[in-house]
Amino acid sequence: TASEPRKADSAQAIVDAMPYMRSFYIIPRHQEWDSVFWEAYQDLLFHGQGTAEELAPETRAELEALLP
């Protein structure tokens, strides 16, 4: 609470909930999906190495292959 005093009233509730916390889970192969999305699409798009229209079709096929 020292770093964020506004959370002082909630601190104990957060600590009490910790045993029940888990990572965000969208799909079973989420980490792989995230890697493909960033490496094959988002990063290239950000660095001007292709347009959305150029990158999306191939990236979409790779991402869909990872879905359950």
C-alpha cells in the first residue's frame, strides 16, 4: 500500500484472493497464438513491413490453425 495508498482499503481483499487467482486464459494455445499474432502481424505492421491487407490473410490462417 505504500506505493499506491488508494488501494489500502482493498489490500487485504487482494491478498485473501491470491490463492484463487489464475492467469488470463482465452484458448488452450494462447501463448502460441499471441506469438504468431505479434511476430507475423502486429510487429511487421508497426514497423511498416507490410499493410494490414497484405499481412492479414496469411496470419489469419496461422492463427485459426491454433484455435480449438
